[in-house]
Amino acid sequence: MTTTFITGANKGIGKETARQLIAAGHRVFLGARDEERGRAAAAELGAEFVQIDVTDEASVAAAADTIADAGGIDVLINNAGVEPRLPDNSIPSPVDTTAADLQAVFDTNVFGTMRVTHAFLPILRRSPAPVIVNLSSGLASISMLSDPQSYTHFYQGIAYPASKAAVNVITIQLAKALPEMRINAVEPGYTKTDLNGNTGTQTVEEAAEIVVRMAQVAPDGPTGTYVSKHGPMPW
């Protein structure tokens, strides 16, 4: 049985990914910062709850120890993420964005991804077919973000796109360094979740499809890629 760990999975795309992978026969460790919500989601889905705050080194280390003691994993899905929004749900202006604003977003989206990945690499190395899926975004595509004809061009914020572009770099470099693993970044699409104040245009079921697909990539499958459900994304 393939065993998978998903961060930030008590709701949204992470929770739906857990649901679909369990249906596909995976044993799923559902990671969440909030214990009450995490345990409730795990009980609902038939997953196993693991408390984790990706911004906290000790919490990440404890989660890795817990999962190692439970038998380890084959698949790591770095799903936990944040997007800055103002009280009216608008996106902060670039001219009003500070270094502290960037730091707060990067602590979860970028440093959190690295904290978890680094802690779980020794565990993944024990798997015969290790896989890492990093949740990226269409906003991470610099070529699209700079193209006036692109659907992402309208987005004015700095912190979220910059953080997800950094996740893409992490994906590329780790894939080159670890050719025995399948490591890919996915763009789930503009999804109706709490992350964006439920302004998205697709469902979590639709969004999770590409995450689930890349979580099940074969040992000879793609690595170091950036993909959506429609195919490869431009960097």
C-alpha cells in the first residue's frame, strides 16, 4: 500500500486530495496545525491525523518522528500555504507591500516547504518509489504574469506569486539533486477555498485531480516539471 503525507489537509484542496487518495487505496497521514480540526477531518475521511505547523522546526521534526515510527511514507504532498488578503478580501498593492509581509508568506509557502521536505527526505529515501508533490500556482509563472494577454496578468500582489515561484525553483533543484525521486510542482487552478476568500472559479474536486495524478506518478514518470491538469505550465 502506498502511504502519503499531506500538509495543511484539514480543509480545501488538501482535504479533497486526501479523500481522493484514500479512495485510490492510499494510507493517508493528514497533517494540520489545528489539532481539533485536523482530527475531525481525519476521522471523517478515514485518514490518520498528524499535528504539524510548517513554520515551526520542532513541530515539523515531531511530525517526521511520528510518521517514521508509524512506518514511513512513499509520497509527500507540500500543500500548506497562505495568501495575503486585506480585510475586504482584496489583494495588497505592490507599493504597500513590505519586507515583513513577504517574510510572513514565505515562512509558510517557501521555508515551510523546505522545512518539511528536508525533515522527510530520510524517510522518503526508504521508499522504493518516493514522490514529492509541491503545490504551486499559475501565478508562479513569471512568463505568464508578465504577459498582458495572460489570465494571471491582472494579479497585482507580490508575496504570493514570488513565494510560489520560489517553490518552483525548489522543485527544479531538488529534482536535479535527487534523480531517484519524482519531484514535481502542480498548478491546481483558481479554486474556491478559504485561501482566497472563496473567490475561486472551480471546485476542490476539480483542483485535487492534478495533485492526485502527480502523487501517483510512476518511478519512470516525469520529474522536475510544473504542470496543471491541462499539461505543462510555462516557467
